Amino acid sequence: MLLKIKKLNIENEGYKRRFSIQTVFINKMNIVSVMDYKGINEFLIREESSLSEKKFSLIKLNEGREVTDIIALGSAEEIFSDSKTEGKQLLNE
């Protein structure tokens, strides 16, 4: 089953950083944990990004021998409830 999330991308251009939101689909079976990520808001405020007003979560994904982190738009509770909502599923098991 796939879960649609909005991922925060941070591109470092040396003296300046660019932020963008990208829609990605992740396999729910690979999610290890989801937690609110308040530290990113402080970073976005320092970088004077308009995204600093939003809530973000840190999603940890198991990718075989590695655990990958994704910063996602939305609170941990929102992401968890989206993963349980039938209407949000793309593939049936």
C-alpha cells in the first residue's frame, strides 16, 4: 500500500538555500516511525522561508540495510490518520 505525502526538499546553493514541496508516494510497510519535527520550523524561520508557519513530521523509512529520513508536510497525527484512511489508498492488498 502506498501513502501520498508532501516532502520538504532543501537545496543548498552555497550561500543560499531553496525550499520546495514535492509530492511522493511511500510504501506504508516501510514506515518505522512518524514524529512531529518542530526543529525544522526554527531552521525555516532563520532561513526566512514562508514555510515556517507549517507543521512538519519526520518519517523514518526502512530501506533494507538503511533507515532514511523524510521531512513531510503535516503533523505526525495527520500523517498517521492519512495512512489509516481507506480513501487515501492507491493499491489494495
